[in-house]
Amino acid sequence: MRLSYSSVLAIAVALLAVIAVKAAAKVEGSNETASAAGLYWSNAQEEGDVDISTFAGEWNEDDVDGGFSSLDGMLQWAIGHSDPSKLKETAEDVKRKSPDELKKRQDEIKELIEKMKMPSDAELMKIAIDDLNNSSLPWEDHLRALLELSELVEPIDNANDLHKLGGTLVVVKELNHPDSEVRTTSALVLGKACQNNPVVQKQFLELGALSELLKMTKSNSVEEVLRALYAISALIRNNVVGQQLFYGESGDLIIQDLLSKSNIDVRIHKRSVSIVSDLAESQMENPSYPVPPFFSNPLFLRSVVDLLASMDLDLQEKVLHAVENLLRLQSGASIFKEFCELDAALDKMKEQLQRLAKDDQHGEHATDVEILRKQVQQIYADKINKVLEST
């Protein structure tokens, strides 16, 4: 909430008046005037040239918002936009007031500032949620409310309050909104709220959010697909129940389809591969759970390995992490050798990285990726050797 020009001037004039009275009461008859806050005015100063740098301590800076970092900033701005002669006249006039009149005026200013105080995060969240529940508002207002929520839910305490305020339900509803931008922003809110938060993950899973997000991955909008994948990752990360729902709703096949499309935006490949890597890592951390067929599906594994041929170093790095985790899940590596041709993919990648290592722009990154490639190649070789030893 921003204060109007007139409101800021009114507060500034009133505060300056209080300073003047305090100054008169504190140092009467002196050629220098001081306030209780340690503020000094010299009679030799130019008209309107008032130093208020030490006055900010009179009130808590958190009591005021309106684009000013502090009460001091507000006063400096107001002074600069006011008539110096009128400010001086007001200050001189108020010096003649009694201490009781001063106290009354000071209380009035504090009350005014209190009324103008910013609402709490919970209050702002409730306002945004009420707007989202108002079907008479245009989609632009819903988008604005979602953008506000996307910032407000970042702190974990606020994310935990979202459900209590009715926000989780309305966010899930907005995932099915006719406008793509609204759906995309709803996924952003969900993803931020769910980050490393099993309580909020559970709340959204119970409301069927995963189904809506999986539908969004089939959108023609690249941004919508990216946000959906981001939200899916946040929703099921380190969440076994969420991952079981993901497999049950053919989320693995959706990811496989996205990975197999060579003409798709590289960012979608990166998001998809990261989900694969997280799922494989979670499976290793929970060995008592049955290994989904997803991880031994030849077509799926081939779609992952084929991405090692990408010219995007960041994608290659993410694919190597995924392949490493997938290799660790396998009892053997024959499927990677016979169907995925991982040997050839790693060798070709080595040649590419050696060339990039000489490049000033990509050299350091390429060197790091090469270290990871060697690590994956060693794990792969160990798996192959175990198979040979057992035959």
C-alpha cells in the first residue's frame, strides 16, 4: 500500500512540527535547537534546510510503507517537495503550543501511521485468495492475485498457512483455468509452496493437483509445460506417496514421450531429465519399494542416453547424473550396452568435450562435465565386468 502525495506531506508537516516543539522545549534560548532524538537545527541554516537524519528513531520504521525505506526517507522526500517557507511557518507556529497540545498531536500522528501500516502476509494472502474465489473478476485480476501468492508462499510458514486460508483448493482449480497464463502461474504458486515441504505436498496431492499438472504437460505452450514440470518435480520430490501416484497416472510414459521428442525446447528436456534423476535417486533411498518397470524400459532408457549427443552442456550434465543413478539401480548393464549403445554415446561425448575444453567460453564447464562422464563410464564398466564374471 503506497501513501498518497498529500498523505505523505501531511505526515511530514506534522512530524516536523513535533520536532520544532521538542526543539523549543529542549533548548530554550539557545542559538542552536535540539530535539529529543538528538536532532540539531542551526539558526544559520538556509530556510527549509533541515537535517532529519537522526529523527527516524522517533517511530519504528516498520510502521510505515509506501515506497520509502524509512520514516527518514519519507520526510526527506516530503521536504524536497514542499514549500520551505510554509514548512518553516508551520514549525514556528507549533513552537508556541503547550506540552499537552504537543503530546496530543504526537498521539494523532502515531495513530495515523498505524492505520497506514501494511497488512500482514496472511492478510495479503487472504485478499489474493478472495480475488481468486471471485468468479466475476476478469482473468487478469486472477493472474495478478496468483503472482502475488507466488511471492507470498516462498517462506515456509506462509506456505503452511495457504491451506488454512483455503488457498490450496483455489490454486488447484486455477490449474484448469481456460487461460494458459493463469494455469502457468498457478503451477508456479504450487511449485514454490511445495518445495521441501511434505505437509503442503500432501495437501495438494489429496486435492488431485498431480492429475491437472500432468495434463498441462501436453500443452502447446512451452512455458506452461515448463511450469507444469517444475511443479510436478516439487510435488513428488522425496515423496514416496506422490511418486506412486505419478507412476499410477502414467507420469513415466509422459516423461518418456517428452524425452523422445528431438524438436522440443531444450529446457523441457532438462526439466524431464531432472525428474528422472530425482526418481531414480529416491528409489535407491527406498530399496524396500518395488522398482517400477519405468527404470528397465528399453525405450525409456534409450531416450535418456540419446540426449548425451546434445550440444547443450547443461543438458549433458543433467543426463549424466540421470544415467549414473539409473545404472546404479540396475543389477547389470546389458540393456545399456546392447540396446542403448551407451559405449558409443560416451565415446562420442568425450571427443566433443575435449574440443570444448579448449574453448575460452565453455572450457571450464566442459572440463567439469568430462570428470562426471569418466565417473559414469567407470560405473558402467564395473557393471559390465560383473556380468562377464558371472557368466
